Amino acid sequence: MKVVDCRWERVSSRTKQEAIMGGANIKPEFTSQLQDKRVKRDEDIVFKCNANNLEDVNVVWEKDGQRLYDGDGISISQSRTELSLRISKAKEKDEGKYTIRLSKASESVSHTVKVTVLELDQDWRSIGWGLNVDIKHNLEDLKLKNPQVKHLNFLLHGPVGAGKSSIINSIQSIFMNRVEVGALVAATTGKSFTLTYNSYQIKNIENKALPYVFSDIMGLEIANKEGSHPDDIINILKGHIREGTMFNSSCPVPEKDRNYNRSPTPSDKIHCLISVLPADKISLMEKNNLFEKMGEIRKKASGMDIPQVVFMTHVDSACPVVKDNLTRIYSSKNIKKKMQECSNLTGIPMTCIFPVKNYHEENKLDGNMDSLILDALESVVNFAESYVDRLYKLEH
């Protein structure tokens, strides 16, 4: 029995020694991988992964080929088989490719992932969040200098479901201090809900008519004989189409129609053309002929010197940062990218493109939504007022 025991001990001892030596020669491998990260401004970037064996393994973290070290907002840690990297309060400079490299003797393994920082370090456009009362009072008290113009006329046009009617309702809601649904709203897809030329004069809570009239028309559609006819929109700009005119997608309103105004006054004309475009569908629109139709209308409006702007809607659907916090809209890289797309496709400069969030599901007013809409409204009112002033000077 003793011989057997000794032999067992010798074998057992040799097996342990081989196991130890074998463990020392195990090639390092990842047992769990890093994942790409999309982070907001000031959010921590945290990477974690596991390896099979870290004994005598050299661990190196890199960003864009440069080694990272502990300190200055960077924390590198290792526990058993877990490896982690934490970067505090992400900024634009932290965007890039991150690599973890494990090396042991002549063996090496690495894994690289990408970090996308969704926001700029600072807002690129300022807005007076919370200054709604002052802006509202200024807009309510506006007196037009041109005696021939009783109110400023704004025409909203764009694809079906972009939110044209919702913009009118949102503006009216702000001045009435409650959510309004005066202009009927269509679904985001399908046919246009608006079939006639409708105008809505904005009123305040005291039922005072303000000098702002917003006109709603059929949405533009891809097919040539569907949606608003470009010629009708051009005639509206010139003041030839009266409110209540029924649209026909296949042909424009003829001059003999009883609603055709042959002698429009400055008060009948449109003083600012507002293109309404959904931020979450701009890339899709580029593939159809909607921008071609809009370009034809824009060209005519430019020939008449009519100011043109874009209200970019559905911003919360286009960007998760904005969906979580509307006040981060001008730090969002994606929103700025969408605005640049709008500018490139329409020819309208970035200074005339305004991202807005309409009242759609909400049944209570929201101060931040109001601020964004009022900021856009204040700008387009200034553009339209300057236009009617120029008209008056040209005629006198």
C-alpha cells in the first residue's frame, strides 16, 4: 500500500507541476468582448471585458493608436479576469476608436471598438429658454409699418405628414395658453388631410386677433398628379387664390374660377414661405422628386423676393438626445447634420432653418417646446416684416 501511495504522490505532484506550467503558457483570449458606445455629452464612457487568463499578461488600452494611462479623467482597472476602462464626462475629444491589447511572451490579441459622442461640447446656437413671456408680449404688440398690409401672411408647404397643421395648432396653443386643435392634423403617412386652402389668424387668450395669418394647403406627394399642384402654390404666393378654394391635384385653379383673385393687394400676398420638413425622413425624401417640386416653388418665390425658411419637425424622432432633453437640441450632432442636409437639398441657408417640436401627443403646454417655437416664430416675423417694409418703399 505504501508503494502505491508513493507512486500516487509522485504522479500527483508531477500533474500539478505540469498544470502550473501549462497555465503559464495559456494564450490570452477574450471571453467577452467590448461593445461600441454612443454617449451623450458629460456621460461616462465605460468599457468592460473578460479574458481567460491574466497571469503575466501585459494589458494596454489605446485610443486612436495612442496608449491611455490612469489619470486626467481616465480610470483603468483589473480584477481577476475582468478588465475595465472608464472615461469621465465624455467630450467631443473622446470620440474615436478604442483598443484593448493583451500580450504575453510572443502571443498577442486585441479588440477595437468605436465611441460616438452624440453632442457637441457647447450649443452652437443660443436660445432664450424660459423667456417665453417677453417674446410673446413683443409679438402681441407688433405694429406693422406698411399701411397696405393688415397682417403678415405665412404659407406652410411640404410633404404629407410633415406637421404643417400641427405648427399652426402649436403657435395658437402658445398664445391661448392651452393646447389647441383648430387645424385638423393628418397622420404621418398616407394622403393629405387638407383639401382646401385654409387660413388661420392667430389670437391670444383675450381673443385679440394678432397680425399673423398662417395658411395650410395640401401636402406635396411623390406622384405628379397627387398632392398640391406647384402652380397653385405659386399663385397663392402671388395672392391669386382666396381662402376656401378646393384643390385639384391634376390641374391648378383656373383664372375663371370664382375663387381666383385677379387683382391681389399686398395684404393678399404671402410674406414668408415656410417649408416644413420632417427631420427623421429627410434622407428618404432625397430619393424621390419632392425636393424637385419644392425647388420649382422656391425658384418662383426667390424671383418675387419672398423670404423663405424651413421648420424642421419630428426632431425627437430623429435624435435620442433631443427626445430625452429638448434643451440639448443645439448641441445634438445629428440635428445639426439634419439641418445641414435641409440646407443642401433646399438651398436655404442654415440661419433660416429652425428645428421645432410641435404639440402632438401632449395635452399640457411645455415651456421648452414653447421656447423653441417662439424663437422660430420671432425670426420669421422679422423676415416677413422686413419684406412688407421693402414692398412699401418700392411703391413709394
